[in-house]
Amino acid sequence: MNTVLEARDLCKTYIVNKRQNNVLRNVSFSVNEGEMIGIMGPSGSGKSTLLYTVSGMDKMTAGEVFFCGKNLSAMREKELAAARLEDMGFIFQQMYMMKNLSVLDNIILPAVRAAKHHESNKKIAQRGRELMKRLGIAEIAGNDINEVSGGQLQRACICRSMINHPKIIFADEPTGSLNRTSSEEVMEELAKLNADGTTMMIVTHDVKVASRCGKVLFIVDGNIKGEYVIDSGANLRDRERSLNHWLMEMGW
Amino acid sequence: MYRRIILRDLKRKKTMNIILLLFVVLSAMFTASGVNNIMVVERGLDHYFEEAGMADYYILSHKSNGRDTVEELLRNSENAKAYQKDDVIFTSEENFKRSGKKLMEYSNISMVQSISDSNFNFFDENDNVIDHVEQGKMYITGAVPKRSDLQIGDKFTLKIGEINMKFEFAGTLKDALFGSEMMGNPRMLISEEDYKKIANDDQVKQYASGSVYYIETDNLSALQSEIADAEDIYLMIDNDTVKLSYFMNMIVATIILILSIGLIIVSFVVLRFTIGFTIAEEFREIGVMKAIGLKNNSIRSLYLAKYFCISFVGAVVGYFLNIPFGKMLIKSVSENMVLESQNSAVIGVLCCVAVVLVILFFSWSCTGKIKKLSPIDAVRSGQTGERFHKKSILHLGKTRLKSTAFLSINDVFSQPKQFTIITAIFTICTVFVMVLSVTANTLGSQKMLKMLGITKSDVYFLDSKRITDAISGVKDVDETKQEISDILAENNMPAFVYIEEWYNLSVTANDVKYKTNFVWCKDTKTTDYTYTKGVAPKYENEVALSEMLAEKMHVDIGDVLTLNIDGEDKEFIITALFQSVMQTGNVGRLCEKFEIPGNLMTGAVGYQINFDDDPDEKIISERIEKLKDIFDNKNIYDTCGFVNAITGVSDTIKSVRDFVLAISIIVIILIAVLMEHSFISKEKSEIALMKAIGFRNGAIMTQHTGRFLISVILAQIVAAGLCVPLLMLCIDPIFMTMGATAGIEYQFNVLEQFVIYPLIITATVVISAFLTAMHVGKIKASDTANIE
């Protein structure tokens, strides 16, 4: 199985008021193709920082990150932007969208920007609609972003993250702003995408969300304190129970 | 606690608060200087005339052999309440020399007079009344010494008659009566002792002595009728007409007034927008404050206190900046006028207080939205889900545009209010420059010839010496033409020379007597000129009048006028009306077939030369340079140069246009920079999102710059459409007061007005916006996690 993402001795340090804050300390892990990996840990442990650093959105202080064999730390801003545009997808806790664009336009924006194989905007829009249909939000394509519910918006964000057929999707608390029903619907969709072969790295507080992953990393104070591989054959309830048990052992 | 919240807010939202502060500074500066200038300009001429001690009516007369017919008439007049007289000696540029060369270049008759006999206030360049001139020193009116680069302390000689006296230039003076560009008769002030020496010369007594009368009257028309028969009069002019002669200054003043109003509007519009915009962005704080139980009024007072702090500091800074800025604006008007104290502290302070109050009012009205915001806004990042207005108008999937271009266009159309404001500001700036450019072009163009009532010729020679000789009777006017013609022939430039002669004649219309100027040229035909109504005078007893003169005399085409010519009454039929800015619009034209005695001539614009070989423009230009050397006179022009020299304002308007362009560029830079800063601040989350999904800095910068580019292009289109209506609205009335009653034909330079200036403005906007947009580089993709 190919390794999509590999972090080696990753460090991230912030200087706040002349005080050094080591958010990530020598973090090493890898994500294989088709894997769905969950990152858990208490607040302030460095989960989101890890996600933003390994995705090239934030600069690392030390260490190396390899994305599809390419060293992210050696890439220029231009190359990083191209990698984020064409090979990575992002889902945020806040459903960030461009306020002046309709839901469909928000979804297809990265594809129009990338314009792979000189695909016309019309064809891209058609792909966007198909994705929306797949995620059950086809009816809100022409709506403005403030005309739809949080769950619909987050599903639109998933569509946007999918539009360029990324090699990996990074999700930062994808269900953090959603109610329980919406949360389950969104995770169902993410699980389906993973089942279709999309690699995912999800930062979450929610055991229900993490239990859908194949592997969970537990971070405390910028270190990976433990790694738990979830039994892929077990049902969702058992996965959740075993993960909970492990997390309690880790001091969750 | 409030104090702590405000201080923390000021510190935390440094960028937006600084932007707001800058706009307050601009508003205070523009308002204080604008209102000051409006008041100064509005009262400008009245104040100047009051200070100078102007009367109701003025006569400039020539003494024939020491006999003063005007004074005899005035002494016995029932309508002249009082009069005062300044004795003057008529001179021309030929009389003043430095190292054997002409000291100054000017075309009109000048006057030397004694400071001790003066019944009129003259001012130095610092607006102080000149009450004493040392022996051997001389003050000279306004622009003439400046044009000739005369410095205080420069020595020169005055040679007139048998007199050859040395003088030192003491400084420039401001003369309310003859100092305007249109009157353009320089006056020289010297000491009593020096004046007596010159005045006692026999030749001076015979040919060059005269008087300026300042007459007080309650019945101007009766006085005019009474003295209409006076002889040897160069000029009779009433106060209103003298005011009109300052119309070129008033054009500049009006432009400054409009500019000031424009700047005030721009600053307040931007201020209102910025306040509304910053408050709208603070839904989170407001929501949180409401959530912890603060009442609407408490929250409102918190914002009002913050805006008061900013506006107070901005107003104080703006007040101090308004003083140099206001002076800079009014400088071009105050050069040959004495204006009221040019920057009143009281008005300045009042304006700044008004700005603070207006800001508080804006803040009060904008904070009205606080009532609508609820704690849920803090939770839902301002998205309550209750707003259903459509934002997106264009659809990415339906266009062929690239993402960046689409986002720019979509943003402009999705936020019409804010981009309309920006477009309106760019439009105001562009249209100002366009209107001024067209005005400057028109005033220096051949189209003004029609307005001056002059036919086109190859060369125009403003030879004040020969004209003075012709007026004073030293030479016959035909003799002077022949002299010039002979010199041209000797220098292998055979040409036909002619001159438009002016005659100040007594006219009776409807039993009322007037004294007015008539133009006559025996070498042109009346059909060569343009008329607004009627048919050109064909016979010797026919005459054409300017529309203003006809209105003044209550006559029209077909009416009969009686002209007193050399003591004999002759009747003339009015056959046509025309428009003219010469003689402040009051002028008539006699038919070339009418024979008028040359000794009655009282003035002329200049000699006109048409070369026999019909040369092209290049050769004419070369010949003009040669003629300047041959005649030792720089007042030789082609058509545009002549128009410029006569109106004397084209260059001033051009410098005002350049000044307005500079101000516009500064305003545009400020608006583009400050607006883009606020956009970046407002759209931080979107910028971070765009970066997260793979947009590069360059693409985001292009998107942001593109929005300004669209605004400025729209502004250029609107400005081009508004140019003509605004010319008609603002500039036509000024020309109308001067005699262009049928409107003026504007001279457009498409390349300059519709290509070069719009390009300068567009480039300024694009560069400013792009450089400011570089700040998007400071926002990281990972900021999506930190955005409030």
C-alpha cells in the first residue's frame, strides 16, 4: 500500500510574548492510501496544528513531511498552493465559504481554478451537481450560503473538498458545528468516500466520529502518546466502545 | 470597565481604527479648508474692492495738451456725488529698459503714478497697503514682473520724452482696478519727487499724461449719459464690469469651490461607509455583550465613546493640516487679489467640531443596527439564517471566465453599495480633471477667436508702443501698419498687416446716452465674423451689437442707434447680434465701409499679419521666432498663443488642472489603499479559505485589484458621459456672464481627456490597490482556524 503522507520528527513552535510554545514535538506518523486516520487529544494538545502543518497550510519549525513522496518543507509557496488545490481537500469546523457565491459556485471554485485538462466551467458545474446529488444536497445548488442549514453547508464543504479528486482530505472537526443528526449524516458521507478509496485525516473530539476511522492517534502536549488500530470487522457500536476504552487508558 | 474595553478595542483593531482615523483627518481637513475657501471666494471680490476703496465708476482719460475735459464735466455733473483723481503718465513696455533690453513684456498701455497723489489703495504681495515708496524705487502690478523674472532690487531705467531715470524694483503690487488679467494694464507706483520730474517733461505733458477718475454716483446710467460726450477717454467702466474682468480668477475660484465641495462629499461618503462597515463587522462582540446582559444603549454608548475618541483626535490633526492645505488650494486665486484672512481659525474649529458631530451622528445611526443583532449572532458568526436576500448574481458554471476574473466581477455586483461608493469617488475625481482639461483647452484654442471677435490670421503682434503712438496721435494707425509691413518685406516675409481698431463712442438709444466701445477694421469684412442673430452689417450705416450690449441698451435688430462721431450725430441700424467676451461683453461692430477718423481711436488688441506666401504652421512658428528678434518684442504669437495671451487664464487653468489632478491622485490613492485595507480586514476568513483551497497570493491580489479596476473603468465611462453636462452646468454660466450668451463651443482633446487622464487615474488606482493587496501575503491558510 502506498504511503500518501509521512511526517518525520515534526516540530512546531510558536513564540508568544517572547515565550516559546512547543506545540508539536518530534511527531512522526504516516498515512497510507485509502486510510482514514483520526487525530484525537485534549484541547490545546496540537491536533489542529498538526493537521495544518502536514497539509502545508502552516510552516513547520523542524522535521519533514512527505506528501506522495514529495518533501513539503522543501516546496515553495507556489508549489504548496498547487498541491493544496489539486491533490488535497479540506473540510473545516466552521463551514467557511465565499459569501458572494452560491453553494454550487463555492463547490466548483477550486476546479475552475485548477481547470485540469482544460475542462469547461459548464462541465465542472455538471460534476459539482453530481457530487451534490451524491451527498443529497442537489436542491440547494443555486442557493446562497446563508439560505441553507449547517448540515447542508458542511456537506457542500465536503463536495468542495472532493471536486478536484484529491489524494487526501483533511478535516478539522468536520462535525464540530453540527447537531447530532447532521453530524451522523456527514460522517456517513465521509465514511462512504473513504470506502470508495479516498484517504482521510480527521481531527476530532468526538469518539463517534473517530470510531469510523481505521486508526486513531492520541496527542497530548504535542506528542503522539498512542496509536490505536480499530478492528475494521467490528460494528460501529463495538468500534466506539473499544476506542472509548483505549482512550480512557490513555487518560482521555 | 468601559475605558478598558475601548482601549483594548482601539489596540486590537488597530488597522481598522487607523483607517477610520485617517478618514476623519481627511474629512476635517477637507471640510475646514473647503468651507474656509468657499467663504473667502464667495466674498472675495467684494472684500478686495472694499479694501481697495473702489468707487462706482471709473474713467481713464488722456489730457490733450494739458486740457482735461472730463474733470470739467464732472465738476458740473449732477450725478457725480463725488470724484477723486489720480494723475498718471502713460507708458509702454518700450519705456522700461535694463542693459539696453526691454525690462518687461506686456502688450497693454501701462501707467506710472505717484503714491502721494493716490486716492486708491494698492497692496503689496503680503496684502499690506502700500503707503510709501522711496525715491528711486518702483512697485509694478502683479503678473508682469513675475513673467519677466524681475527680482526685488533689480535696477532698470525709465526713458520717456527727454527723461531718463534710474529705478529699483521695490516689489509687486495688487491693483483692484486694472490688475485683473482681462484688464491687464500695469500700474507703476513711484515717489512724488520722481513723478514730478517725469510729469514736468514737455513731451510727457503733450502726449503721455492722463488721469484715472474714481467717481461715486447714485445714478450710474444718468452719469454715463452725462459724460458720454467727454473727449479723449480711453476707458469708462463701472464697478460691475471691473468685477467681471476678474472672471478668469473667478473661474479658478469656482473650480476650487467645486473641488472643495467635492472633497467634502467624498470624505463624508467614505466616512459614513467606513463607520457602517466597521460596526457591521462587529456582530460577534455585540452578540457577546448582549449575551452577558448589556443593554442596547450601553453597547451603543460604548461604540459612540470609541468613535468620539477617534473623531476627536482626527479632527484635531485635520484642523492643523487644513491650514497649509487650504492655502495651497487658494494660492492661484490670491495671487492678484487681496482675499479675506485666508484661513479663519474660528471657521476651522467650527468645521472640525461639525465633523465630530457628523461622525457621532453617523455612529448613532449606524449603531441602530445593534438592536437587530442578538446573542445568536455571536454564536453563528453573524449568520442567523434569517436573511434571505440574494447575494450571488453571476454563476461560475455559466461563464467562461477564469476564477479570479469571475470573483472580481461577482464581488463588485454582489456588493453594489460599497462599490458604487468607490466608483462614485473615482468618477468625481476623473470628471474634475476632464472638465478642467476641456476648459483649459478651450481657453487656449482657436475657438476662442470667435468669442474675441477677431478673424484668424497667421501671426498676432501685440505691439503696445505702436498702438500707444496711434492712440496718442504721435503716428497715424495706417502709418504703424505700413511700418510693420515694410519691416516684414525687408526681411523677406511680405505680408498683409491689419488691425481691429477700437473706438469709444457716445451712443444714444431710446433717448438714453451710453459710452461704449465699437470695433472697426477696414481690412476685414463684417461677414468674416460670426453672429448669433441677424445679418452682418452690409452698408456704412449698419452696425452689429453684442447681445449683452443690446440687452443693456434695450434694443434689438432693426432698431436705430445714434452714434456721436467726431461731434456729429449719425444714425445706424442694428442688423445683427453676436457674442463676445471682449470689453466684458459690451461691444459693437461697425461696417468696414464706414469711414471713421483714425484720431478717434482709443485702443486695439494688436496687429494681425497674413503672409503673402500662405506658409504652413511650421514655417509660421519659425517666422514668429524671427519676428521676435526683428521687433525685439516677445508679444508675437500664433493663434493659440494669442488667445492664451489675451485671456491670460489658460495657463492658470492648466496649473489648476494639474493641481486638481494631483489632489485627485492623492484622494484616489488614499481611497484605494484604505478601502483595500478594510476589505482585507473584512475578508480575512475568505482570503485564508482561498489560500487553504489552493489559491496563490498572486491570484488573490489580482482578484482584489480587479475589483478596483472594474470600479475605475466604470467610473471613467460615467465620467466621460458626465463631462459635457457638467461643462454646461459649471463652466457655461461663467462664460455667459462674460458675454458668451449663446454658450461656448468646447475644444476637446480626445487623447488627453479621454485616454491619458483616465489612464493616469486607472493606473493610480490599480497600482495603489495592488500594492495594498500585497498584505494578503500576511494571511496564512492556517488562519482559517483562528478567525473569529
